Amino acid sequence: MINLRHSTMTSKAPRALALALALTLGTTFAAGSAVAGPIPAEQLARLPAIQSVSMSSDGKTLVALIAAPGDASGQNTALASWSMDRLEAGPTRITPSADRMKFIAANALKGDHILAIARQEWTGALGGCGEGNSTGSTKTFISKAYLTNLEHSQFDEAFASNKRTTGVSEATLRCLELAGTASLANALPLDPEHVIISRLDPTSFSSNYLRYNLRTGNSELLFSGGGRSSPGLFHPRSGDLLTRSQIEPVGGSEYEVQVLIRDANGQFVVHKPLSTRLTERYTVSVEGIDDATGNFYVITDQFSEHAQLRLYDPKAQQYLPDVLAAHPEFDIADVVFGQHESDFNQVLGFRVNGPQVSTVYTDTTMEQLQAALQGSFAGKDINIIDYNDDKSRVLFRVSAHDTPPSYHVLADRRRLIALGAELPDLDTSSIGEQRWVTYPARDGKQIPAILDLPAGWSADKGPLPTIIHPHGGPWARDYTGWDRSGWVPFLTSRGYAVLRPQYRGSAGLGRDLWMAGDNQWGLAMQDDKDDGAKWLVEQKIADADRIAIFGYSYGGFAAAAAAVRSPSPYQCAISGAPVTDLGRLGTSWSDNRLQRILQGRTVKGMDPMLNTDKAVLPTLLYVGDRDVRTPAFHARGFYNAIKGKVPAKFELIADMPHSMPWYPRHAQQTLTLMESFLRDECGPGGL
């Protein structure tokens, strides 16, 4: 049913991927030009010219997705691979997406293997296989992972079992075909042939973890999933499972998340210092093992408001007293371990979950490399993606809040080779300034936020029309830097200030802020957004009579909630892919069982659907007809209930899923829809 058509061609890179030669480490971005006008929707909606870039661990091959050459529609991707010895010559092989199955991600694996992810539109009966309707028909997308070689000569479903399935019903086989059977769990960088995969068991529908041979297709079971147990850390060298976790009842409705560590006899033993109550929502993440001592690197917030990096001694069953890495305002996100023979499993640094995720290298060589690259791209964000063993080839990404990502290779420690930018023709001079700010909520809690301003604005020019833009989740957060959705640069280039509140309930900014959102949907969580608008007015940044709220997913809920709350600081609301009916939400909003247990009990508060008689704002609602995360009945039902009370508009976007990547036509349609609504229908005179 689902086939990837094989069509390959050799080609030099298209114009957007032309390679610049012999650049030096003194290279910098040119100063911006005069402020341009609004960025056209079609430019921000354009398919990236290059994305999903990776380099093989031996430094011989580079793989990426590019915009399909010669595709007049601008809607299709292609898989491309380069020889690192001849980057200047462009891709050695380009394979466009098939007519139905479109590439959405790619990765260079070991042994000349390439992993490609593709998806296609699909409509039919899921029967409980994947997220969507359990009965009847669902409009959704089906994704598959494929393995191919450097010549792209054959595409096989990745990590599929070579054993015959007996005693399994036709319905189950159909389900496996739709849901996909396997995914990559660990690349085992030093093993020349093996990786660790996760594969669905057709008899139990749980995930088994196996050591898989890329050459032969044979596999060895490492962990059998099922129930409330899940794997933790696999040994980075052997792939053997070292830790696992399980959720166990401890009385009443309470559960404990237990961490178990394999002992010298091969038995998994519960470690109490690492085990916590589910409702306490502590972070306990075993990140790695120290080769010399056998101690584990653990990121945890058991001892502090923000997650820290600590060492745990499994023999003594206790944390060591010293904190390896911590930040007074932000969490430690993860640990950077060496992936090559010369530095394998050594701690090279750690990442801080600050306004943007920033890497702090403790390894001298990596620290110097990062500093050299940063000096070449002053004021930009540098992210080292891959490098080879002697670091003679380094793949890295450059971006900023006003600079779409571009990809580069540092060759022979001296030459910079530009691979290309995601949006190479985009004029960003009208995007303006970005700030990380905090403001007081009405109860005194300090709310972090990201404030984006139009280019050329200063306080003496008077307050601005403003958009309050809450993120989705809500257990998520925003980061500074380039906004991949295009929403923020689209709005700032049109003269709007944009505030993204990290309201209570936002995750990744401390336990107190996160847990303060429990059962406060539409209540204190909503107050935080309104208080952000009030603060901007007090700062003389926002015009009190020209403020709107726009959000997507949970942010769409926030916009719908704003539409029925009085008094309101907003002139109108834009609600994208919202949840509007908390009564129907129940526990079906996530296909992750642990998340349902954790978050489902916190989804309480003011239900917009029970308050539609109080509607006060002109409201635009839109959602994709292939959105199975927040189905269209939420937006449509809310629209039907308020349309006779306030000006309201509903748009069902054809073939649009909930999450990115969207087709370029989806982004262009929704951006244009927002622009016209703000201009023409957002209260008297528009915004």
C-alpha cells in the first residue's frame, strides 16, 4: 500500500545550495540593509532549500533534505547526499520524494547507510492503531522509516523484522503497516555494524528494544517492553541495557517512578534515591556512565528548583555531594559526550536550557573550536552538529532570531564551506529586536517572556499594535532565536510587537512555574497572558487599544478562553488548532500513557465551551482537516456557539496536520488568513 518510488539523478547543487569556496575563519555576516517592508507570506512559507543536515561519523558523507530541483510547485523535498571529499561539486546523488510519500527527515548512519523518514496523506479506519479515531475513518498522515545506501539504489523499510509473523490477525498486520514497526533508538557510534532499535511486538503491541545488524538484518533482544516498564540507559559501547524504569502503585491513586540499575549479577535492582512519586514530577534522567568509576551522570531537580548535573554512585546507592553543573536561573538540559574513538564517552560539556539552549564546553579543544566559529559569525547562534574523529571536518549550523538557519562545514581546520541556508532569499531587515524579559503577574509571580519588536522602533515613536502569543503544550516553552513557524517574523515585519509569555504551567523553567499551572487552565494561567499585555502598556510598548491574542494548540485554547473572559485587554482573538472543550478532552489528548497519567489530572479550570454565552471578542478559528491531536470539532463547535454573539470566522485547512512540517501552502494560507483578519476584522478599525 505504501511504496517509495525510486527515482535518482546525479546533479550539481541548485542555486540555493551553491558552495562557497576557501572562506577563512575571519568571515562574518554582512551588515543589514535598510529596513524593508513586510515579509511576504510566500517567502516564509517556502520549503527550506536545505534542512535535516547530518554527517556520517567517519566524516566521509553528508546527507540532507533539499527542495526538489525542477519542482515548479515548490512543494516537494528530495534526499541528497554529498561526498565530503568533493563538497564543492554538489550532491553526488539526489532522489526526489515520491508522488505520495514525501521525505521529512534524513540522517547519515554508519557503513554507508542513510536513514530517511517519509510520510503521506492517508484516510481510513485506524482501529486504534496510532493517534486518531478508534472507530470510523480518520484523515491523518502515515510515516515510515527507510534505509538506503549512498547510491539511493534501494529503499527498504528500516529495521523491519526478517521473521515470519504467525498467529497474527490480518487486522493486526494492517495496524502494524499503518503505525510503522521500528525506529532508531541508539546509533552505537563505535560499533561498525550495529544499532539499537525499538520495534513493536505484533502480539503485545509493546515496544521491544533490539541490537540490530545493519548488514545482515539480524537482531538480538535487549529489552522486552510492556506494562509500566521502559528502558533507560544503554551502555554506549556494548549496547547492553544498564538502567530501566517502572511505575508501581504505592497506595491509593499514587504511583512511584522507580529507577532500576543492573547489578554485578545482571539483576535489576530498585534504587530508592533515584525513585520519586509520579505526582511530584521530579526530573531524574540517567544520561551516561563514567568509564573509570562506573558512576552515573544524572540530571535531576530533586535538590533544587532547577535541574542540575550530578554523579550517582550505584554501589553506595547515593548521589555524590558535588554538583557537576548548575545554573541559578535555568535547567541543565543534557550532557555532551564524545562520539568518536579519541574522545568516546568523555564529557565534553553540557547544555543549559536558557533563553536558548546553549552549549558550555568543558573540553578545551571543543571550547576553542566553538569560540573560533563564534568569532567568525559574530552575534549569531552556533550549533556544532557533527564532526569526525580528528575534527578535521566539522558540520555546524548558524542562526539568529533574524537569521534563518544556514549550514556550514569547517574543513581542514581552516576553510569554511557554506552548504546553504534554509531560506536563502529572505530579506530579514524588517524583523527587528528580540529581548528576554520578565514581568509581574497580579499575584506577584515573575513571568519570563520573549519580546520581539519591529525594526527601527524606539519608545519615542509611540506604542505599537501588539500580539500576545502563548505557546502550545502547555507543558512546553519558547526559546529565543529563529522562529521556525514564521509567525513571529511575519508579525514583527508588519509593525507588531509580539510577546510570548512563559505562563505558569510552562515546563523547562523551574518546578515552581511549571506546577503552578496545575488545574489553572483559563484561570491563573490565563491571567498571566493578560498581565503581560498590561505590563507592555505600562512600559509604553503596547497600545492599549490595539492588542490581540494569537495561539496554536494549547495557545489556541488560550485564545478561545480570552474570547469569553471579561474584562479583556484584547481587541480580538486568533485560535489555531485549539482545544475548546475540556469536558471532551478527557485523557484522549495524548497517545503517551505516562503523559496522560501525569498531565491528564491537571487539565481543569475554565471551560470555554461552557462559557460561550459570555463571548466578547471577534474570533478567528482555524484547524487542519488532518489534525488528529486537536480534532476540528473543537474549533468548529466553539465557532458555532459564538458566531451569533460576536463576529466569528472558521477555516478548515485542507490536508494540514497538527504539527510541523506543514506544506508550504498550509503556512501561506494561515499566515494570509491571520494578516487579513488582524487588518480588517479585529474590532473597530482592525489592528
